Amino acid sequence: MPIQSTTQKVTDLSPDGSTKFFLLVDILEQAYKKDEAATVRILDVGGGSRFLQQQLKTSGLQYELTVLDIIPKPDDIEVPYIHADITDNDIPNDSFDVVLSTDVLEHVPESGKRKFVEECLRISKDLCIIAGPFMTDGVDRAEVIVNDFNKQLFGSGQDWLEEHLFYGKPRLEMFYDILEAQKIPHHEFGSQSLMTWLLNTHTNLLEAKLGLDTNAHRKLNRQYNRDYLMMNEFQSPTYRQFVVMYKDAAKQPLVDVTRYTDKGADGDRISVYVGGLMRLYADRIDRAQDNERRLTEANAKASDDIARLTELCKAQERTIEDQSRTLAKLRPLLNVIHSKPVEGVRRLAGAKKFRSNNDEQ
């Protein structure tokens, strides 16, 4: 669950969101670096992310990007779009130099997974790259943990994780069977250390729920993304697997995956990154405690105001009670003044009308 906005850059994304785009383009740059004048025809299956386009634009590649997906073309897709199901299409063989797909196969029913891979291979001429979470050590358990955390925060599971768990993640053994049958060489490697994935995904959910410091969070993302080859991105066990399949076997020697798999992690950079994430939580806790203190003070002031108002009401009640007792004492005298005998005496005395202070003038 990366942080996204209409102005966001690929370097702002969480490491889980950004590194897959970096790696895809890095592999393409290696495979086609000697063909600088050639235009690489790329099909992104189930993609359409503007972040892949951003990353391609930073490369030295000449490319034509096309998107294929089962949903109608979204308004923000600016490249050629094929509205189709990859498992049931009429695209000719070898139509694209590269067919790639990231984080899609785990959303395909088990019965369609093999056909998905075979069609991607059929349509590609040189390379086919499929990446995403596979059924490897700890990945299923990690997704259950994150999904349960989402339920705790928001009352329901995360849609994309629910689909992963429902449809099941692909297995490397299926790829081995297909590639061996078609005599296609390949590379495979893992990315996004499972510990990093868990840490980042929980952080993104907390940000959505609690509102962490977005600017500070993006700054940390940029730090990791800038140094991803020196972080713990490739340390096993990993969340995402990359399978790079070479329809053109001559491309395989051009791609050096050891620059990922043999890269050691820089402890200082990792410490700074993880420490920064912890500070995000600490900042949110500080703000929550400050809000709680302000609320406590406001409640105390309200209690004092209520107490003073209660005393005023009681004093008013006492005043009313005193006035009522005074009126009760005066009532017999008023009855005498207004009695018929008194009125008769006043008439004999020559008074035409008894007039009190309240009589009309």
C-alpha cells in the first residue's frame, strides 16, 4: 500500500512500490544498452502505472510502451491500450520485444496462471519479465499478518491482499516446468526483504489511519529508493520474486543479476532508515499525547464552568424561594386591602375609587 497522489513521483513511493519499477528498467537498460538506436517495444500486462513511465523516461532507452488489461481504459492512461484478457487474446507471436507484468499473477485464478505465463512468453520476442509475491517462505504468513492489521485498523481486510489469499500466489515450480518445456533460459532473484515489506506496509496503514508526517515519510522513502542497492532490499527471505525469461538467449549474458543478489547491505543506511520510521511513530505519539493533554485541560475547565454555573443556579433558586416566602407573608394584607368592607369604608369617606400604584392614571 504505497502513498500516492497526482503529483507524486516514483521516488516518493514506499520501497515496495518504487523498487520494482527501478529493477524493471535497470534490467531493460542492461539488455538493450548496446542497441541505443533501437526502439524497444514494451507490453505492460495488467499495468498502466504512470510510475513505470516515469522510470522509463529517466533511462537512456528508446521505447514504445503499450498497456494491456482486462478493465476498460482508464482516463489517465496516455499510452496505447489493449482492452483484453492476456489468457484469451489474438495478439500475434513475438509482437513485442519485451512483455512484463508486476504484481498481477497473484490476482489470477489458479486455473489461469499457467496460461498467463505462456501467453506472455508467446507474445514476447526477446524478454519476458514477471515479478510479484510468490508462494515462498513466510510470504503467505506475512500477508495474513498485514491483512489482520488492516482489519484491526479499518474493520475489514485489504482488497488486494484478500485476492492474494483467495486466488493463491504463483509457485516457482510452475515456471520451471514451462521454461524447461520450451527450452528458455532465465534468471530469478528476490527483492524487497520480507522484514522491510512488513515494516513499510504497516507504516503505510498507520499513516492512512493516524496521519503520520507525510513529508517526513516521503523523505525517508526517497532515501531508501536512492540507495536501494545498498539497503537490505535483496536479503532473503524476500516478498517479491523476479523471473527474467530470455526468448532471445543472446540477451541473457547482458543482464547481470549478481549486482542485486551479491550486493551487501549498508548497516548505517539501514539504521538511519529504520530509525526515521520509528521517529514517525514517535512524532505521532507525541501529537496524540499533546492532544490528550489539551483535551484533559479543556474537560477540567468545562468541569469548573459547570460547577460555577451550578452554584449560580442554586443561588438563584434560593432567591426565588426567599421571594416566594415574602409574597406568602404579604398575601393576607393584600386580601384585606382588596376586601369589600374596606372598599365600602373608602366610599363613605368620599373616595370614588380605590387606586393602588398599579391603577391606570
